[in-house]
Amino acid sequence: MAVRTHRTQQERSEQTREALLDATIGCLVELGYARTTVQEICLRAGVSRGAQQHHFTTKAELMTAALEHLFARLTRQLREAAVDLPPGPARVTQGIDLLWEAYSGTLSTAAVELWVAARTDPELRETLRPVDRALGHATLELYREAAGVELPEAELETLLLLSVNLVRGLALDAMIGGDAGRRGRLLEEWKATALERYTSASGA
Amino acid sequence: MAVRTHRTQQERSEQTREALLDATIGCLVELGYARTTVQEICLRAGVSRGAQQHHFTTKAELMTAALEHLFARLTRQLREAAVDLPPGPARVTQGIDLLWEAYSGTLSTAAVELWVAARTDPELRETLRPVDRALGHATLELYREAAGVELPEAELETLLLLSVNLVRGLALDAMIGGDAGRRGRLLEEWKATALERYTSASGA
């Protein structure tokens, strides 16, 4: 019976944590970083300030944990989707589609809010940077696995990072209301170019 | 004498406007949008609230005018630099360098602050969007001129917009403290790829 109670407390604690992180992401996407307050997050999560402070001491900690939380969910989705990727050249173009899906959604919006805020907020930058770096390495690793081993390491990394940065630029374009049809065409053009690089590098 | 006084007043008015816009950009870069207040801008510009309100009624108007101001300066710089671009393939790679210089500086930082803020601030979005769209068209026009006429229109636009979005993604990477060496290598890789597209499209 004591064990049962203990587990329930732990489950509750996890649920509280999850509710706070989901509410943080919701606030970032809807209100933006500047208007996101710990008070509003607690209100949306239905969690008292005391319970929140038990989990996260500062706003910066809460934000950083929210980014990790989002990223973990995204990684899971990408890992599952990557299983269905075909081998060979189609893997390159469908991989770029996956990247775009990943970067054009909630993760990108919430992450851009945090990144931009961190530029002028030393405390947030301090907590965010190591997590951000670790996430960057993990993404690269994930794509390396998903890409298979048909390309030389350096070429794979170049193709991936060019795709990531292009997609990041396009995500910013989407955030500011740029033309969706144009973004679609650019993505197709980039896939064709990436495919050419892939074909010549793999000697296929 | 009346004319002289009139001109001096007009000059003064221009100087006040310029001081307000420069202070706005300085605040955006140093403090970020959220902590940029009209009060702080007036303080930095050495301009009274009354004089400021004579020029700009709302914070959103001031922000939008600052973006136009930055952009006008950037366009001038780019136009001057483009005169020295060599013809042929080197124009493509040096053009990409110019784009990167443009997007990795103050314009990009201030513009990203405004774009991100506009996503969740309807009033700012309302004033910013038409200006942003006009600036986009003007940039495209500028690069069209600078690029010369050796490429089919559609291919030129594709190369330019892929470059712009990649460089925008890289600028975001720089804002969040990504590795500068890696950005440099990616830019070189992109120049090589762009050159190949150029060469095959121009039949050179």
C-alpha cells in the first residue's frame, strides 16, 4: 500500500511537470516569449505557484525544460517516420520533407521565440545554450542514423546542415507571412539540387 | 531670412527623425523588442516625447519606419558593392558573400526581432507586413539588376531565394551562438552548389 501511494505521487509529479511544460509551449506559441509569464503558465496548467516552484526554480529553467520536452517529442516522431523512408536517392528528398515538417511546426515557433529572447537575456542564454548544443548534436546523430551509410561522412553532414539552415530560413519566412506556394517551390528546387549532390557524391 | 529659418527647421526635423530611428535600431539590437520602450528610444535620441509623437504616433509606426530606414541604408550599400562585382560565375559566389554580409549584420538582428514580435503582436504585424512585402520586392529587384541578365528569370529567382533563405537560417544560427567556422564552411559549400546550378543553367 505504501508503494502504491508512492507511485501515485510520482505519477502525479510527472503529470504536473508535463502540464507545466505543455502550458509553457502553448504560451510561447500563442503569446510569444515576452508576454509569457510563469503566472499565466500555472493558470493554464492548473498548477499552484508552490507546485511549480517545486519543479522549476526560475522562468529560464522552465523555458529550457520546455525546449527539451518539445525536442524529445519531435525526435520520437522523426525516428518513427524515418523507419518508413525508402533506401537510395528517394531517402534524400523524403528526408528533406521530414526536416521541413519538423521545422515548420510548433517546435520551430517555440524555439525561435526562445532563441531570439536568449540573445538579449543573459540568464535564459546561460541555461538554454548547453541544452541547445546537446540537442543539435542529437539531431545530427538522428539524421546520420536515418540517412544510412551511403554517403561519405563529411558530405552527409554538409547536405544535412545546408538543409537544416535552409529550412530554418523558410520557417522564419512562414512566421512572417511569406508566400507558402513560393516556399513549396523552393523546397522542391532544393531537393533536386540535394539529389544531384547526393548522386555525384555516392557515385550512383 | 524666412526661407533660411524654414530650411533649418526642416533640417532639424529630419535630424530628429533620423535620431529616433537610429535609437530604435540600437534598442532593438541591444535590448530586443520586448524591452524596447518609446521612453528609452527618446532618452537615447535626446528627443522629447512631444517631438517624438509629432513624428510617430505609435510604437508600431516607429518600428516600421526603423525597418525602412535600415533597409534603405542596406540597399545603398549593396548597390554600391554590386558595381564592383565581376561578370560571369564569380558574380554568383561574390553575390552570395554580399548577401551574407547583409544578413549577418544589424539589419538581420533588428529585423528578426521585429518579425518575431509581429507574429504575436497584431498591431505591429498590421503596420509591418506591407512594408516588409515592399522591401522583399525591392530586394529581389536589386539582385535582379546586380545579377545581370545571363540566367533565365526563373532560375535567377530560385538561386537568389534559396540563397536568401539559407543565409537567413545561418543568421539565426549566428544569433544563437552556433559555430562560426561551420557557418563559413556551409557558405562555401552552398557557393559551389550555386555555381554548378548557374553553370548548367547558363550553358556556360
